[in-house]
Amino acid sequence: MGYFTQAQIEAKLTLYSEMIDAIANGQSYSFNDGHGVMSVTRSSLSTIEQSLQLWERRYDALNGSGSIVSWRSSRR
């Protein structure tokens, strides 16, 4: 886990959360992944949720937390 900084992990968590919010509201979400512009839609939701869970586990491992509530609570 040591090869990701807390800032990098938080950026990924924010990105995936924004994607889920947009899709939940019936929108698509576009972003630049460094190789070009990517667009995700409702059909991508399962993969996005899995990615969000992965980054939540990395955040928790970095911060010694046993709960994903820690990151979500810190955003408020």
C-alpha cells in the first residue's frame, strides 16, 4: 500500500464518487485518464463501484481504519 499517497487515494475516491453520483442522476461522466477522454455510463456502474471499494480499502489500510465510513465521514 505504501506506493500511493493519501492525496492520490483521496483523489481516486473523489473521482469514483463523482462518477457514481452522475450515473445515479441519469448522466454520463467524462474524464481524462491520461490516455484520452473516457466516458462512463450506467452500464459501467458495477465496475465503478468495485473500483471505489478498492480505493476505500487502500484508504483504510493507509489510515489504520477498519471501516469505509472513515473516508466518507471525512468528506463532510
